Amino acid sequence: MKKNKKALRTKKYRLMPGDGSFIARITDSVLKGREVNLRQAKRLNAIKGDDIYSLFNSAYKIRKKFRGKKVELCAITNARSGACAENCAFCAQSSWNKTAVKVYPLLSENELFKRAKQAQKTGAGYFCIVTSGRRIQKKSDFLKICKAISKIRSKLKLNVDASLGELSLDEARALKDAGLFRYNHNLETAASLYPEVCTTHTYSDRIRTIENVKQAGLELCCGGIFGMGESWAQRLDLAFALKKFNPECIPVNFLNPVAGTRLGRKKPLSPLEFLKITAILRFIFPRQEIKICGGRETNLRSLQPLMFLAGADSMIIGDYLTTKGNPPQDDLKMIQDLGLSTN
């Protein structure tokens, strides 16, 4: 009887999701080019205690093999700010939320070029033009953005990204013709949670733009925001929804609660939860660029350097759309201190 109890205990231990042997096996599988399925991702999600550091280490091994030691840097600019008619619960630029965000129309072509030039000086390899609102309504504004993209591409050594809201297929093709390299349009969260985040447009609306971007031949930058009250199951739902579109870049945002928004009183995630999300995404997306974006300073705090050791290989440098970021020189120093490179 004692022998049988011991055997049962041993069997139970071997099946524990946090067992280091499971992490080693799944890491080896990913390194050999096999994909992680939902069942395996759920086991990764269940890892806790000291095994979480083994998870981070394994995510770094995967990132190192498929992405190398380079850190991609992207600077963004708020090209049109505020007065957005959409009611996204997290957004400081929504007119439904009472915030002190600045409101201004689309910047001039010269101002966009000036900001791109400054971004290049900070070390950024990507420059993303972002506008508030559901889409670009005026044809004159759309043409202005296309001209700015062409000027930046012809005079600077930057890949140009954009996030302009919904796009038709013709608009996506026009942006590509202007020299746009990549388009950002996030799913934001799992389909099951989306109606609690936004009701003025649908999850299907977002997918339509994503499909147009892919069909136009642009690289796709598509991710979401974590920390909006979603469950771990919904986080994995988002990850596997993203997998269907095979984005070249996955922007990973973490809610930075802004006073006056519907989510303004949400508590930021703990640093270890932030890192665990990043690590699991690296297992699911071994070859994609995983870009840490908004909310890292608020959520990661003193553990910001660990985002790269947990699998990330890209980040936003400088300020965000409506909030301040770290001084660029501090982030560059952090990358250097970790023995990573930006070129």
C-alpha cells in the first residue's frame, strides 16, 4: 500500500504543469520548429512559483534562436489627437472619456517629417504615424499622410509604419505604393471581452481591416492590450486569434490606467504577470517580432530589463501617444548593459 501511494505521488508530480521537465520538453519542441497548441499553452499558463524563472529563461532561448540578439526600436507620433467618436474604455483620446488630452487636427507633412527625423536620431529603425478616430475621413488628409510617408522613405533611413484606423483595400494599396512598410491594427483583446471594451465598432470590423492589410501586401502589426480585466483563458484566446493572421509584428500593450477613462481605476498588472504573458507569447510566436509597447513603465517598473530576457525583441522608444516614456538614452543604455544590440 505504501509503495502504491508513493507511485501515485510520483505520477502526480510528473503531471504538474509547472514541472521543469515539461518546460524543457516544450522548449526543445519549439526550438526544433514545432508549434505550440492551445493545450500546451494552457500548461505554460499554469506554471508558477520558482518554475516561472525557468519559463523566462526558455523564452529567451527561443527568442535568441529565431530572433537573435537585436532589439528593434520603434518611435511613434500622435499625428492627430483626441476627439475620437469611438468609446474604447482604455483610450484617453475618446470623446466619451473625460481626460485632459490635447486635441488637434492632422499634423502637416513637414511636421511629420521633422518628427521622423528626430526619431531616427534617437536610434529608431521604425517610425509609426498614428491618428485618433475610426478612420481617415478626408481624402486630403489621406493624401497628406501618403506624401509624408513618401518623403520620409526617400530622405531618411526609416521603415514607416502607420495606424490610421479602418482601411479599405484601395487605401491599403495606396499606402503601400507611397512606401508604407507595415500597418498596425490591433485586435485589442479576446472576442468574448471586446463588447465590454468598445461598442461603437465591432471585432469583425477590426478583422476586415486586418484582411485588407494582408491582401495589399503590407506587413501586419497586430496585437492587443493586457490588464483590462481579461481572464488568462481570454489572453490565450487573443493569442490564438492572432495566430490565424500570422502578423509579422505583435505589439504587446499593458493597460496604463488613465484618469477619466472607464478603466482609469484598474490596478496595473504585477511585473511577473507582465513577464509571464510576454514569455508565453514567445512560445506561441517564436519567429515573430514581439514589441513591448504602452504601459511597460507602469506595469514593469524596476524589472523593465527583464522583458528582453523573457522573450521580447522589440520596443517603443521615447514617448507614447498621450503619456511620457523613458528618456531614449536610458533605454539605449539598458539594451547595451544587457549585451544586446540595435543594429
